[in-house]
Amino acid sequence: MLGQILVSGITAGAVYALVALGFVVLHRGTRIVHFGLGDQLTLSAYLVVIGQVYLDLPFAAAVALSLLLSAGFGVLVERAIMRPLRASPLLVMVIATLAIGAAIREGLRASMGPLPWPIPFLLTPAPFTLGGLVLVPANLAVVGVAAVVVLALFLALRFTRFGRAIVAVYENPTGAAIVGISVPAVHARLWGLASVLAAIAGIMVAPLITLSPDMGSIGIKGFAAAVLGGFNSLPGAIAGGVLLGVVETAAGVYISSAMKDVVSYALLIGCVLLLPHGLFGRAEARKV
Amino acid sequence: MPRALLLLALAGLVLLPFQAPSHITYLVALIGTTTVIVAGLAIVVGLAGQISIAQAGFAAIGAYGSAQLANWYGLPYWLGLPAAALVAALVGYLFGLLSLRVADHYLALTSMAFCAILQLLLVHLEDWTGGAVGLAVPPATLGGFTLDKPVQLYAFIMPCAVFATWLLNSLRHAKLGRAFAALRMSEVGAAAVGIPVLHHKALAFALSAFLGAWGGGLFALQTTYLDPAQFGILESVRLIAIAVIGGLLNPLGPAIGATIFVLLPEMMGGFGRYMTLVFSLALLACLVLAPAGLGGVVHRLWKRA
């Protein structure tokens, strides 16, 4: 039983971890928590459906198109909305990101209809048994893809110019600007990167749950994972995601499946109150 | 705005139900209900500068609370509504106390999770709330009369809306409102001049929850049927949009925003399904181009003329 909970929990956790990474990647560089990221997840999954159904693209091409458009969307949001709001109070930026999410959700609802869409997946959802554990190939693929994406992200941050500029802005925006890194360009890059991470999560999670305009509410799970991980630590976001997935699955088994979501939201509130720096985050000095 | 114009508007509100068809009366009363809920949001977000994505949750407490007090104990609305609103205010105060430890994004997240939990409880505590199916609201009775016609509800709701607007306006110049404003400008600064920060944060949340629940109770009377889907995070975001588009610091802002959000979808007819999209985009445009809200725009035009 415990093993089964771990397996199912890690599948859910892998998706949460990707969403949480999206939040943290963006927040560390721009100080913005993007409340519409959950809805960008939905948008990207819909883009795959649109590519397949309306443009007759094969699955892989539709995914590639969706990732590309998602990245472009992120950059566009930064340029058109967040950059002009750069100097406004935090409250305004929070409301702006909420509005971005609402616009995506309602745009999808109006254009694609409120009903769920079928979205195909490459691997079969038929389960097989291995050593007493029920495993689903599609779920294993989710974990595998998430692991590869995370690895690629860390390698990119460490070894490419693209990534090192991001890390420099993370560490010290002023210093980065002095050595010739364009901070606004890095911000646009971070928006694109966060959007792509959300897109991958969205495309993977859509076949497992149902693809409807309201799928974006999974974004709150991503928040909870990011908060558990401290909101400023990338490895923390991953650990937080997996932890949340496991706790949630366990709550579904031992308490009731109806209370599963209540448990993860309560975990979010509890963690904010008792462990504001999460399990892995560092305390940050606050300027007054 | 000149006093004469306000008096004229008030006179219009009094005369309206005698002239207008009952559908219009219903719509204007709906504007009134929304104004009360959003006025609460204007206190906590506008005056005190604390982000709250929980206003729909507080409205739910008022709506479900007053309805169930009537269903279970036969408590009349003029008692049940204030009771539910007081409970909501207490919950709001406690929530505000928790907010000592959190600020900014974390406050937004916490209030969001709080609202989500309330909505999930509405769905899953079926014995108490009617669950996902919804809950029928018994009509209000007052001294043997049953308030169920749009005109009667109008007469009950509009004074509440006017009172909420008046409260918002007088709060700005009252000691409490100035303390809220200090909080918004700088918490450290407010503490330095001797304002008990935590107590005032909690008070702002309590006031906002009180008005939110009051408006929610009025809303329940109007719709006569409650659906948990009406009280989620999305609704909270819609309420924030109304507050921002109306103008966060304008005492007439909630009324302006509510008027736009209630009347426009009515007038657009077939474009109805695009309305929420249009509002979201309008909100973004408003933030980027006119951060003081439409109320602010009107105010500026007024000054210029």
C-alpha cells in the first residue's frame, strides 16, 4: 500500500514540481508570482489539441508548436504587460497576473467551449503489475519527462550563456547589469522559460485529468509545492512538488478522496504560517 | 463630485422602481448587492493595501449562513443576516491576525487557499450546505410580509448599498481609515507612529468580511438558489476586477465597477460569452493605462473641465 502511494504520489508530484519550478524560476529573477501560470498550463495543452485537430499535425509537431507558442506568449506577456507595470506596487502586479489568467481561461471557454476535450497520449494508460505495484506506462513517462526536463534546466543554468546570465540576475541584478547583461532581456527570457515549464506540465497532465478551461486550478498545487520548497530554491521546488504529490495521495487514501484538495490547500496555509521559508528556502532580508 | 449630482442620483434611485420595469429594478438591485460586496474589498485592498483573494468566500459565509439560519431555526433575515455577517467578520479578523506573518504574495496565496478550502467545504459538507447540487434560499419575511418581488428586494438592498458607499467615504477621513492608509503606505512607518499594525490589518479584514457577507446574504435573497460554483477563487478575482476597474481609492468606485459589470453583459446580448474575456482584457488595459480606475479617469476629466 505504502509503495503504491509513493508511486502514484510521485507521478502527481512530478507535474507539481514542474509547475513549482515555473513559479520559482520566474520569481527569483523578477520578484513576480505569476498567478496566471496555471492557466498558461491549460493554454499550452489546448494548443496541442488545436495543432492536432485543426492543423492536422502529428502529435510531436503539435507539441513542438505548442512549446514554441507558449514561450512566445510568455515573452509577449512580459513585454506588453509586466514591463510597463515594472514600477507599480506589488498589488497591481498581482492583480495583473490574475487578470492574465482570467483572460486565458475565459478566452478558452469562449472559443473552445466549456466541455472537456480528449487529448491523446503516446503511451497506453493500461496498467501493468511489477513486484506487487500497479504501474501505468503513461505515468512513468510523466516522471521520466519531468526528470529529463529538470536535468536539462540545471545543465542549461550551469553551462550555457543563456543560463549563466539568468543565474547572474538571480544573484545580483545590479552586478549583472554592470557586467553587460541586459536585465530586461533576462526577464523576458525567464517569462518564456517559466511558460515552457508550465507548458510541459500542462501537456503531460492533460491526458491524466481532463482538459477543460478550468484545468488551471492545478496552478494552486504548484504554488503549494513552491511554498513548501521555500519559493526561492529550485531543488526545493522539486522536492516540494514530490512531497505534495505523496502527501496528497496519502490523504486521498487514508482520509477521503474528497478531502484531498483541502489537505493540500491547508498544507499551503500551514506552511506559509509556520515555515515561511519552506523546507529548503533561505531566509531573505527584507528591505523596509 | 458636487453634492447636487449625488442628491440627483439618490433621487433617481428612489424613483426608479416606480417607473422602470421589474427586470431593470432587479438589475439595479444586483448592482447594489455587488456594490456592498466590493465595498468590503475596497476597504481591505484599496484603503489598507492588503491583497485579499478571499472575498467570495466571505460572501459565501453570508449567503449560506443567513439562508441556513432561516432554514434550520426559522431565524428572520433581519436577525440572520447581521448574525452571519458578524461571524464572517470574526473569521475575517482571525484571518487578518494570521496575516501578521505573511505579506504580499504570500498573503495573496493564503487568501486564495482559504477561499478554495471554503468552496471545497461547501461542496463536500453536503449535510450542512446542500453540496454541489446547491441550496434553496427561503424568502425573507418582515412582519408577516414576504419579500420576494424585485421591488421589495430593491427597497431592502439599495439602502444597504448607499450605506456601504457612505461608509467607504467617511472611513477615508476617519481615524481608522487614515490608519489603514498608513498601513498601505508603509507598515514600518505605521508602527513607528504608534499604529498597532496587526490589530488594524485584522480590522480591515474584519470590515471587509462583514460587508462581503452582508452583500452575500443580499445576493442569496435575490438569486433564491445558491450554487457553490458561485463562490470560488474565480469569483474573488472577478470582484477584484470590479474594484480595480471602478477605482480602488474612489468611494464611488465599487458602485461604478458594479454598474459596468452588471449592465454591460446585459446590453451585449449575443456577445455574452465573450464578456468575461473582454472584462479581463479591460482590467489589464485599465492597470497599464489608468491605474486609478475608471472612477479616477472620470475624476480627472472632471478636474480638467
